[in-house]
Amino acid sequence: MGPRTDIVRRWKPPQKPKWKHSGKNFWLTEGTGGLIKTIHPAQIPCSGDAITSSSPFDLLCTYNWREAPKPSIYVPGAPPRWKQRDLPVAVPRDRGTYFIDQNAYRASKYPFEPLFRALSVMNPHFNFQDVDLVTNRNSLRKLFDFVEGRARDSFRIDLNLVNKTLFLTRREKSTRGHLRGTADKSSFGHNFQQTFSQHDPGLEDSTGHHRVITYSLGALKCVIRFEVDAYCNSDDDSQHPSPASSASDESIAASLKHLSLQERETPGSTDVTCRAHVVPCAATVEIKSRSKKLNLQKAMPQLWFSRTPRLICGIHTNGVFNKFDELDCASQFQEWEVRHQTALQKMVQLIEELKRTTSRAENRSCVAVYEKEIKPPVLKILSFSTSKPVLPESIIARHWRDSPRQNL
């Protein structure tokens, strides 16, 4: 009797289980559960409170990431100094690995943890009890683009509540990117910045300068973290005043000198080394490169949310830079916010709704997802199937004083 070929033909190898959300955008919904609600931008009302940059802001802390075997920062650190050079100057195309989100790459468990390590040195008594929002500038830009109906790329933002404070945690498909140095994939921006700026002595191993400021968005008291490209060491910074800047730069510098050794050596997963000086907000600069004149209006949300007063744009032809445009952005903040007042108020109302939704979610955490392929555009709020704390309990106990602690 011959072999049972009919059985062989019917047999199929076991198949791998299929994920509910598969493909290149799996990272958008990884670790999430069911749909909580859907938010349509056209249905978001205005907050009713004027959104303006004319009210003062305060600098809370600054730090530099550095190359080290374990997560390590310099506090206060400093951005690279802008280095003027005679033109024209040729730079090579960008090539190699660069950071998309350095905080998440180096402090993957608690991306906001280095902020609080720097704060423990520069502003140890700051209380978050009355803070409504802690976020990266990047997350604000994404929500602003969403309410304006011009979000070009899919995005994910993780939402967590610590007492009454909403955290917007940036989530990217990858925390680093790679450029091959080819004409169709690479530009000249990274090499332009490295060529025309230089770290101060003692900070040569720095890999990025981050600043944290606090101001109000309507009724929301916000703490915003962002990266700064450079600073200009001008003999007369009064020619470039920072909008509504406070005297906090000097007070922080003074407090830094009187900190006790115990405060300087706060234990944590991020090592802290006290080094450098506090760079005034008025001296900070955003650096960009273009092959033609920059459209400042497209860059204004990035500058406005961080109150960055100046922008230097290098104009090049195939990597040969022959002109600089130095732009006074602070003088245009009020005109820009008036023009985009409706979108700003809708963004604030959206943040309020995200806060209310997160407060009712299990473990007071959820996920906001925008997928560009879905038309019309919506923001989906999903539950967390495996939520995790946004901060260590020791940090929560220290900076949310006189308020009940929450288990996230």
C-alpha cells in the first residue's frame, strides 16, 4: 500500500499569530486596548480664553545630554555657541545616525526623568501641584497641526495623569534615524549646524541641549521641554530681547552656587554633573538650512511654543553656503498668535478634553493616535493594555507636595 499523499497535500505548517494592528504602523497602537473615544477637529470648540505670548515665562532648568556609559547630563549645560565664519563655506551632505528623540533614547523607561534631575539642581523647590500640563514642544506642535487640519504624518502621544497634571509623552517609531548621504535622502542641516557652532570648553562630549520653561496657555499652566540648537554670545543682547522674559536666569545662576552637596547628588537613573553656565533665554537661537529663502510662517509654531527669539537660516547651493538670514522672530510672535488664535484656543480645549478623558481611564493613562491614512482626520483615544508609570514614585513625592499621591 502506497503512502497517503492526500494527507500530505492537506497538511499546512502552523502559522504565526497575526497581530490585530500589523504593518509599518504597528508602533502607533502597540500596547493599547480598546477605543475610548474619537475626536474630530471640526467638533472641537474654542476655549474662550485669549492665548498670548505677552505674559511672562520662567526658565525652570536646562541640561545637556552627554556621551557616557550610562545616562548622564550636564546641569545647567549650555547650547553650542554660534561661530561666524567667512562665506562661502562648503559642507558635506548629512550622513550617519542622528537623534529623533534623545530623551526617549537615553532614558527609555522615564523620558521625563532627566528634566526632574536637572530641576532638583536648579529649582529644587518648584511644586507641580498647580501645573496642568507637562509636555515636549513636539507634542504641542502635533496637536496644533491636528486642530488646524494640516497634520502631515501619523503620530502617537501617550497620556498620563500625576495627581492633576497631564503628561504628554512623545512616542516615535524610532528614537534615532539614519542618513546615507545620498542626494535623494539627505540634506545639509546637521553638518551645517556642526560647522557653524561649537560647544564651550568642558562640554565637548555634549549631544544636545534641552531647556524647560513654564508659562500659561490660556487657563492652562504648562511646563514645556524643548531642544535648543545654539546661542549667540553677543556683546549687546539688549538688541534682541526675549519676549516677556523674566529675571529667572540670574536667580537660577545664583541658586546654583548655593546648592548643598546633597542636593547636587540626588540619586537616580540619570547621572548629574554640575557644569557650564546658564545661557540667557534672549541669547538662544534656532538654526536651519535651506536651498532657498525660508518660509518663516511654517517655522513659527516651533519658535512660538518655546519662545525662541531668533532664527539663523543658512542659504546654500548644493551644500555651498553663501548667505545667512538672521530673523527676529520674537517681534512677530503677537502677529502670528492673533492670526492663529482660533487654532490655539481649539488646541487648549483639546488638551482639556484629553485631561478629562485620561482622568476617567483605567490607571489614569491612555494613548492618543492620529493616522494620516484615515479620512476625514480624527484623533483616536485608546486604552492602555500595559500601562506604566510616567515617573518614579520618589520624584512624584518630592515635586507634588501637599497633594494625594496617585498610583499610575
